[in-house]
Amino acid sequence: MAVAEQDEISDRDYVNSLARGLDVICAFTRTRPRMTLSEIARSTGMTRATARRFLLTLVREGYAEKDDKLFSLKPKVLDLGYSALSSMGILDVAQPIMNELARNLQESVFCAVLTGDDVTYIARATSERLVNVSIAVGGRAPAHAVSTGRVLLAAEPPEALLRYLERVTLHAFTPNTVVSKVKLRAEIEQVRLAGHSIVDQELEIGLGSISVPIRNAEGRVLAALNVCCPSSRTDLDGMRHHILPELQRASQAITRGL
């Protein structure tokens, strides 16, 4: 009886229009930052009339903009994610730890969350080197081609990961990019078992990266902590034996702070 009552409450309280509006927001990705009404309707499975109402509402509220026939998101949409992250305290806790890690390693450090088929970088810390990796806060990258993405995908429930693999198009950014869904799934499973991900020049030639999860006190993955390493300075062994232990200690310190 209790289970049936809970299901009834869930169905009654579910706001379908809100869920579908969020689907419209998530339809925009790094590879599809600007779309026509027809493309958005097709991506979300909505009719053109329904998609149009959601899009014009987002435009009116300042979350999207329309240029001729193309719609795109505006920076205000990041407020939705920042509100949640701020309420968890992760940004306040992570930033000083990231700053210290960047100083110790003399490499760029990032924190990222999963947003649809991409990762979004929500915090960064740079080293004192003249050359740092120039990913801005709010920047996005395809989840399949970066170590943060694989860490975050490894934390997804099996059904969510399956839906991702069914819908995503694996673009090849370099000759190293994994574009086989079978191989990507195996890579993600290995990340889940190992607790970290190392990606070698899959998004850009000359750039490697290593990431570990940031967890809350209950063990749930909230974000990914990442160090980007130009290949000219750090090879795979260096990432694995020198950077990984420091990265893990920093992640654990953030968890304790939370």
C-alpha cells in the first residue's frame, strides 16, 4: 500500500511541461549549439508547435535567443546549474583546493559536471606557467572525448548510460578519438572499476587529461576533478604515477569539506 501510494503521489506531482522544457534545454550540445525549430522538435520528439512554445518561453525569460531561424542558449541558463552547485557548497569548497593543486602540479585544474551529452566546466585553477590550458568556466566539451566525461558517465545508472550510448554521435576530433560505442562502453566500465580516467589526445592533439570523481559524504558522484596536461610536459606514466595520487588527495579533501 505504501509503495502504491508513493507511486500515486509521484504521478500526481510530476509536471510534464517542466520536464519537457528541460528536454529542450538539454537538446543543445557542443556540436549543436544553434538549431532550427524543426531540428529541436526532431531532437526532443515534440511537435513543432509544442517545441515553439517552450523555445519562445525560454527566449522571453532570457535563457535562449533567436537569430532569424536559429535558436541558441544564453549564459543565463548556467544559473540553473550554479544554483544547485552553490547549494551543495561544492564551488566554495573546491576552489581553494584546486588552486593549491594547480600550484603544486604547475598544471591547469578543472571541475566539471555532466550536462546532456557534454561536460560543462564549472571551476578552474591555473598554474604560474606562461602556457595554461584555456578552457573557460562555462565551457563545454563532448563527454565521450574527455576524461571528465568518462568519469561522470561511469557514475551514471546503467539505464541512463544505455540511453546516452543509443543517442550520441561519436565525432572524431583527432585520430585518437574513440568512435566505437562498444569500445567506449568498455572504456567507461574500466573507468568505473579503476576510479579514474586518462585520455590521451582524443579532443586535441598535444593535450592529455586525467580525472577522478568528486563524491559527497554518501558516496554519490557530484562532479569530476581534472588536470589537463600538454603532452610535451607530461606523458601517460607521469599522469598515472605523479598526478593521479595528488588528484585523488584533492578529491578526498573536497569530499571532507562538503
